[in-house]
Amino acid sequence: MRLSTVLAATAMTMLAASFRASPAQQPSERVQVGLLECRGGASVGFIIGSETNLGCVLHVDGMPEGHYIAVIKKVGLDIGLTEETKLAWNVFAPTARLGPGDLAGNYAGVDGSAVVGIGVGGNVLLGGSNNSIALQPVSVEDAVGLSVAAGLESLELRPGR
């Protein structure tokens, strides 16, 4: 029981640090262009990492929805099983308009989460074309299962259907 408390505290500390780091990672030349929402199924943490597949939709006012396939890989402490994952990020880019597929690319950042039944987490990611796009959590991650995670995260976005 004591180990799980320490693990949950570690995850929440990393989550809090990622939220405090958000403004520094969003240079003033970036503008908010939309909202990226992702959903995925089951994920299993293997102590030192995990991989989760998600379907994502980019919502930009006045534009058709952009669909993406996402693969999230975590390295660090990641123990447990989640049945369902929902994530949402505000998308910041160097221009106010993104074309079809412009969000595709590789992103990296920090992750922290704790799930007992229903749990929370969050991550701030930077990447895309020339590391020019920032993904900042709109709200905390929504997950169902039993897990704790803290470490580094990568996100690969590919155009989808």
C-alpha cells in the first residue's frame, strides 16, 4: 500500500510540473488553432514503458474535421492496465491555419497519471514540423482501469480516416 502511495504522489508531481511548464513551452509567436481529441482502448503498462494506439480528431473552427492515428509510447514508470483512454489538447501552431495533415509528426514531453477505477493524468507535448507545434492539455486525461505512470512520452501522429 505504501508503494502505491509513493507512485501516485510521483505521478501527480510530474503532472503538476507539466502544467507549470506549459506557459514556458508556448512561445508568444504560436497561436491556438484548434482542439485535438483522442480516444483509445485498452493499454497495459510494463513497468518501464507502454504503447497505446488512439484515434484522434482535430477540431478547427470553420474547417472540416482532421482525422489522425496516434501512437503514444511512454518510457519510465508505467504499471497497470487501463480499459479506455480519452485525451484532449489545445493545439498551438506558428500560423492560425493548418492544412490537412499538418499536425502529422512526432511529439515528445513529460507524462504523469494515476488511475484507480477512474483516474487522471496529463502531458505537455512539443513537436510536429520543425518542433513548431505545441499540444497542451485542455483538461486532465480521463482513463478507466488501475495504473500509475510517470516519465517521458512520445506521440506519433499520422493522417487517418
